[in-house]
Amino acid sequence: MLRFILMRLGKAAIILIAIMTLNFFLIHAAPGDPAAVMAGEAGAADAKFIAQLREQFGLDKPLLVQLGIYLKGVLQFDLGFSYRQQMPVSQLILDRLPATLLLTMTAFVISLLLGTMAGVLASARVGKWSDTAISSLALLFYATPLYWAALMAVLLFSVYFNWLPGFGYETVGANYTGLARALDIGRHLILPATTLGLFFMAVYMRMTRASMLEVSQLDFVKTARAKGLKSSIIQRRHIFRNAMLPVVTLAGLQAGQLVGGAVLTETVFAWPGIGRLMFEALAQRDYNLLLGVFFVSAAMVLLFNLITDILYRFVDPRIRVA
């Protein structure tokens, strides 16, 4: 297991460097000059002032030199300095990362649990009206644009019914502490986490349903039925357990993608995470901050993939033997 993890970490490091290099060139190829934007906001957009800003932030150096400086800094665990926020990039990301992890992990649990349960129910009632209803409802959530569903959730549950707060991470000025603060954050979390979770729920539902129907036609399941086992036991012990491997694979991929999907959710609900931070950095042409957010997002995706590979060995013993 240790050798397997070390090999995966080595591959992940190579992939991460490649991603960082690609992101660096893509960001610098995008139109817009950070120095020109900052000079325009300062009301002094003359060529001399722009040249001073470019020299101050190292933007006047050749692109390959800038890349080398950036990669060297990352290898030293230094993500650079945000010239817009006047703070180290790592500090900005660490301040916002807990909020994003809270949102994405809650949404991940909601989507995985609801999607798996819906898939199991649909596969057990295949061809019936309940199967059609579950599949149609899941497809409706997936087909609805995420930002539109978020806005409708705010209008319905926050503005119309006034049941839940529609924006922010916690109540501003309330100064809650301890359990009261945790409950307040939980109330603010319900709408964004549910909106994001329902969007991805349909994928798990379809995968679980298809996988269980496929496993139910295998020989060992037919043998279990011929031996007279109860349908509930066959579903739980034989079909469900063996149908979970594709779902685990998908969950590992989706867990990393949730960070990208959280950009719209965090923007609509004013959730102070790295998705919203990335949106702000893009609008401000803050190269170092953008690269830092991309680096953390890519590292999280690779980490989730590693965790998925490890879980394979517990879900399916045949992989451990192989």
C-alpha cells in the first residue's frame, strides 16, 4: 500500500507541474494587462506609470523567466503575492478554503446519498411509474441551470417564505460564538449546499440505477434467487455492494469537480470561498491569485483521485489481490 501511494504521489506531482505550466501560459495569453487595469483605477494610466507597475510586479520580464520564478516559488511552498489584495496568495486562499470545503463536502454528501438512494429505488421498481418519476425528477435537477436554480431558491425560501438566509456565510454583526455560531453557519449553508448537491444528484442516480440493473443480470445473482434468498437480501448483499465500484469512481471525479461548480453557487449566494475569490481575481487580472486558486483546485482533484484509488481496494477485494 505504501509503495502504491508513493507511486501515485509521484505521478500526481508530475501532473500538477504540467497543469501549473499550462495554466500559466493560458492566463498570460488572455487579453488584459494587470498593470494597465490598476493604473486605470488609480486614474494615472500614462505609459510611465504603467511601466513602473510592470517592473514592480515583475511583469516586464520575459515570459519564461516569469514561469521559472513562479515554479521555483511553488516548489518552496510560496504561491506569490497578490498585488491587488496586498497579501500573500497562500494566506488569501487559506482564509477562504474552509468555507469552500464546507460547502462542497456538504453538497457532495447530499448528492451522493440522495443520488444513491434514488438509484436503488428506481432499479428496484424498474419499468413502473415510480421509476419514471424518480428518473424524471433527477433529470430535471440536472437540466436546470445552476445559477437559475440558485436564484429561484433565494426568491422562494429566503424572500417569499423567509425561512432561510439567502446570502453570506453567517449573520453580519450577530457576533455568535460556539454552538450558536455553528447553527447560524448551518442555516446559511442549507440553500447553497442543497442547490449544488441536487445538481450533481442526477448523475449518481443514473449511475447507481444502471449499475444495479447490470449486476442484477449476472449469474451469481440468478443463483441467489434460485436458492430462495429474500429479495431485500439479494439487493443489499449481492447487487448493491457489487454495483458500487462505478459509483465510487464517479464520486472521486465529482468530488474534485464540485470545487469548479462552486464558483457560480458562491457568487450567487455571496459565499466567501475560493470560487468567489477566483471570480474576483479574474475580473481584477490578478495573475498570482488566479494561479494560486488553480493550483489548489488541481491539487484537490488529484488528492480526491488518490483517495478513490485507495477506496477501490476496500470496495473490491479483487483489486487488492491484483
